Amino acid sequence: MDKDTDSLISPSQLTLILVGTMLGIGILTITNDVVKDSKQDGWISCILGAAYPTYMVFMAAYMCKKFPKDNILKLSQKCLGKILGNFLNIIFISYFILLGTEVASGISNVLRVYMVSFLKNYQLLIIVFLAPAFIAYKGIKTLGKVNELIFYLSLIIFFIPIAVLKQGSFLNVMPVFGSGLIKILKSSKETSFAYSGIEILFLIYPYLRNSKDLKKSGLKSVLIIMIIYTWVTFAVIYYLGSDIVPKFFWSTVVMSEAIVIPVINNFRYIFMLLWSFIMLKTISNYYYASTYALSQVTNIAERKTFVYLIYPILFYASSKYGNPTTRGDFLNKITPIYIIFHLVFVSTISLILFIRKGDKNGQKI
């Protein structure tokens, strides 16, 4: 565990950290991804896509039961040896760096289009990483509190679809299962990236006050995210129609523009402000995961020192994604590879733990 932090997190904090990590830039584009194949049934694909994070929660619960004080980085070294274990650990850590830089690049692209077009990309990225760096520096307890606070402050954003229901049509989501089961299943693979971030659970479960609460907290987070993604996707399709959705790069933003509130000139700015808070929280989670994991694997420096060391790396990597289309194409290619890696990596360690006998409290394998 992190020697710089002697506090533990509550079950609700774990739940909301997982929610905050999974709820990324994908909420703006998930509808675009699923309607390519499943059309009006895209919201069903969001439900099926939750199978991936659900499986990861069960695997994490099993590891925690066997070795409650060791995260996946330590278990990898024990099960696979330090050389192979650390090699796979580095790949595992690189995913958090990828997600953190991708979200930062995405928020920069969106904000420069809708709110701060006068700022250059590098100027916005410098600002975007400041708050996450500070939160990551403060540690897991602060991270839990920030995730709780921002989640409750931004709850209004999840009620936005209610306001556009009267402007849409049920014909846009009919017939249910009309696209066919095969295409619905095919689209469910597209949601795997939207659910990415659940992997942070394998790093932080030793910080949970009572390890018995892990499965319940993890499944609760998956349920919350599944409801959010399914609800938003259904509302966007209901409002725009599956044929119109692909014409907009960020279809969820278009839906928010349809809301008219007296006195407020454009509700889109309120939506973008709340969304920005959510994204900063997400980047904070990835930032913390990256620094904490690097400090455990490399032993070069403590976690707080890594907050400074990787700042320029994250900034530079975020500036190299290019425009949203280029970034999207790159992620569509590399994300499936990471998802397969995580499934194999986690399953292999769990299988070794199951086969090999060890002390119940994780003292040896």
C-alpha cells in the first residue's frame, strides 16, 4: 500500500471512484459508436457491454478474498516472477496513462469548439492537468472525497434527457430488436471502451475499509454506469433518430442544446461546465492510478514524486493525439488490444491463485 497515505476509503467512496473512472469522454460519443450496427437498438448494446466490467469486479473480489493486502501488481510478481510480472505490470500501467491523456486531449478538443476557442491546445492542457495533479498528490482519501463531491454536484446532467423526451419520437427507437441480435452483440463490443477504467479496482481494493464490501461496491458502480450510458444513448436516439446521430460528432452535446430554460441564454454552457468537472475528476483518477502504480513497480521514487515526474509526459502525450477523428481512429485500434490483454492478464493471475495453494491471508502462495 501507499506509505504516504494511512487512511482508508469507504464503500461509497470506492463505488464513486469506479463510477468517476469509467465515466469518461465516451459519454459524448457512445451513441455514435453503437448506432453504426445496432441502429435504434443501440441502448440495448450498452446494457450488454456491462458484462466486461462485471467480470472484472468478480475477478477483483476473488483476488481480494485471497490476498486482501496485495493489489494486482504484487500478485503479478508473486505468480509470474518479477521479470515477467513487472513487464506485464508496465503494460497494465500504460493503459491508465493512455486513458488519462486521451481524456485530456478530448476535453481540450470539446472545450475549444464550444467554449474557449481563443485558447490554444497547449494552453488548455496545462490548465487541465493542474487540478488532477494536485488531487493525485493528496492521495486516495482526497480522491474519494472529490469523486463523491463532483458526482453529487453533477447529478443534474443525468436528468437532462428527461427535458428532450417531449421533443423526440418513439418511432426513433422502434422496432425493439429490429436490428437483429447479431448486430446488437457486435455493437456491445463498441461499449467496452466506454466502460474502461474499471481496472483501477485492482490497484485500490487494499484501501477499502472492509474487503467484504468490494463486490457490492463494484457491482453498484457498474449498475450506475450502465444506467447512465443506457439512459443517455436511449435519449439521444429517441431525440435525433439513429440516421441523424452519425451526422454529429458529439451527439450528446446536441441533445443538451435542445433544452430551453427561461433567463438562461444557452443551456449548453451549463452542460459543458458540469461535464468538464466530471472529466477533471476522471483525469484525477487516472493520474493517481498511474503515479501509484509506477511507484510500486519501479521503486525509483515515491508516489508524490511521480506526480511531478509524469506531468510533462502526460502533457506531451495529450498534445499528440491530433483532431478528434484521428484520436478516435487510434483508440478504436488500440483499445480492443488492451481489453483483451486485461481479460487474459486478470484471468491468468486468478487461475494461478486458484490452482496454487497459499495462506488465506496472502502471506505466501
